[in-house]
Amino acid sequence: MGNEEYVIAIFTILGSLVAVVSLVVLGWWVMWKLFLSRFQFIREILASDPQIKPKSKLRRKES
């Protein structure tokens, strides 16, 4: 195997990794936009803002 074949092999592996990571990121973004952003629990887990506090679910007693 010559140097040219090693370079081609390295570019093939790097290109494959970039393609896989890009598809995973794209899939996550689509799922976030269409489905996951509706759930408060997931938004709280992924929130990077420390000021965001979970809402307490207190029920009012009806008498």
C-alpha cells in the first residue's frame, strides 16, 4: 500500500464519521423541533440557564 492509499483511507474514515455525526445532530434537531420540546421534563434537563427553576405542582385544595 502506498501513501496515497493511506490518505484515501483516512479521508474515507473521517468523511464517514462526519456524515454519521451530522445525521445524528440533524435527527436530534428534527426530533426536538417536532416532538421533544413539548415536554417540560426534557426542557429542564437540557436548560443551561441556572435561573430556570422547575415549576412546583401544588394543587389547591377544594373545599
